[in-house]
Amino acid sequence: MERQTRQREAICAAIESCDRPLSPAELCEAARRRLPSLGVATVYRAIRELVASGWLRIVEIPGAAARYERAGKPHHHHFLCRICNALWEVSGCLRGVDALAPAGFVTEGHDITLYGLCHDCRGAGPK
Amino acid sequence: MERQTRQREAICAAIESCDRPLSPAELCEAARRRLPSLGVATVYRAIRELVASGWLRIVEIPGAAARYERAGKPHHHHFLCRICNALWEVSGCLRGVDALAPAGFVTEGHDITLYGLCHDCRGAGPK
DNA sequence: ATAGGTGCAAACAGTTTGCATGTAT
DNA sequence: ATACATGCAAACTGTTTGCACCTAT
């Protein structure tokens, strides 16, 4: 990430102007609205570099494509809406999560993902 | 799943003789020890049918290929070893997980995945 | 006998890589 | 001027599908 290029500006701008984590495809589509000629490979390369540099964070979701959000937020988890597929941030965590591991295992971290209906979809039928 | 075939016997036996969830590749390898000519496509087809019939359960893991375990076990979670990539069962859960959701959200379920070093890899360097 | 199952290889989707060209410094 | 970055297409990986052959019933 040594040079400032139009493609990197488009990619970073797309991430910053979105309030939810984006998948590579969503990010590519969003950045192409600013720079239509943008290639997929460039998006993947930028993601890798931004993650390596600590600017981006990978959000891995069970059963869905990984998404990316700006790094630096406090420890949190996510809520995946079954209806609209939006991924929401869930602040806070629980004590004792890491201690669930079997004896003799070394726990280095954990993920918690909640599933259900988000505020917007609760009560509404499928989109 | 209408007929009893050697390949299906090998696949089901592989699952039942293993105490942890297997990825499609692991399952294929294990079943091939019983029936070396087994094709990948057959493994995927069997997985799909066994899940549909309720005999197998999908275990989705953030950032890793899905694994499969016998259905019907009590609620539990999993531990993914960073070194050997094996997925281990973690018995128990925590109270209050579903209540982490933001107000107004309806939580229907959750996943917890722990990461770290399993008993076999703790202390050992990378394989 | 025959419908369902299998193995192979081709088709796919998502991600990565090689290379000639473009461009920020 | 010269690295570094980009776009394209080919390569890879993991999963699915089409099809001719095989086999449990």
C-alpha cells in the first residue's frame, strides 16, 4: 500500500461510506460505482493489503461469504438477519466464553454470531 | 437414499467412527480407506441426502469449510484448531447469549466458535 | 428388468497469480 | 526513470452436474 491510486481511493471510500461490513463482491460493486474499470483482482489485492496493514478487519460468518469492516472497533460480535441478510453489530460479549474449551486446549479467540430477525424485518414477511 | 450401497455404507461408517465433525474432504479420505474407488461427487451427493433426511447436521464455521456431524446431539459448540484445522466438539453453552442482540431484534439461534490450539497441537510447532 | 446410484470429467464460482502495460512518485 | 500497481486472462480450489455405465432391488 505504498502508492495512492484512483482504485485504492475508490475502494477505501466505498468501505468508509458504508455502515455495514461488505463482502468482496459487494465491495467491488460499490467501488465500481466510483471507478467502473476497476478489476476484481485489484479489489482482492487491496483487501489483502488493507487487512495486513491493520486498516481493515475480516468478519467471518458461518455459512456466508466473509465480509470486511474498518478495523479498530472494540470487541464485538454480529447478528445476521435471516430475512434481509444484513449483518448488524452486536456490542458486548459474555464472560467465560473462552473457558468453554475442553481441558488441555489453548483458546486464542472466539466468534459469536446470532441469527434471527432484525428490527426492520421483525413482523414483516420475507422481503 | 433409497438403496443400500457399498459407498453409502463406507460414508456413514466413516462418520460414525469419528468423534468430531468432518469436512467433505476429510470424509472422502476417511471413506476411501474403506472403499478406495469412491468418487468425490458421490460423497457430496451423499452428504446432501443425509442432511436432507435429518441424519447429518451441517456445522458451519467462520472462515473454514463446513463440517458435518451426526444430527441429534444436544446443543453444543465447536473449537477449531489453528494448527491442524481439526474441529472439536465443545459441550455446553453460556446463559445470556441470545440476549446480546440489540433491542427489538428476535434471536432464533446462535453459533459460538472457539479458536486456538487443540490438545494434540498445544506445545507442538506447526505440523 | 429397471430405476436409482456411481465414477469420471467437464462445468462452475470464488479467489489468486503471471505478465505486459500503465502510472505515481 | 523506475518501481509499484493495474487489468486481463489463465490457474487453482472446492463443489456441482451431465452422462454412460453399473447394481441393488
